[in-house]
Amino acid sequence: MKKIIRTSEDIKRTLIDTLKKNNLKLTRQRLAIVEILSNDRSHSSAHTIFEKVRKKVPSVSLSTVYLTLNLFKAKEQ
């Protein structure tokens, strides 16, 4: 089986499409989460993602991170 390598732009586009398909606004918080996820190849915890996003968008809540990650996870299955 051939492994498909996706670029960070492909990942970003997929995540943004998921938000749009679920009628969610592309807020600064969500876009910062998308940015972190698309550029980070490690398996970071929600709290680690929250800390990284918070550096860019101090108003983000841990709840927003969890809700956004859960949405992406549900669409993955």
C-alpha cells in the first residue's frame, strides 16, 4: 500500500472545509487551531494545542479547542 503524504496546505484546506460544512464560523480561534494542526506533525494533546494557540489568540478557551478537535475527529471516522 502506497503511503499518501499530505502537505500542510492540504491539511489546512481539509480542516477549513470541515468547519464550513458544519456551518461553523471561521473565527480567529478556530483558524489558529487549524494552523497549529496543519503545521504540527506530532500527536499533541488538546492541552498542548491550547497552549500553542493561546500564544497567538489569548482569548481562546480550552473548551473551544476540545470542541474543534472533537469535530475533526468525528469527521475523520
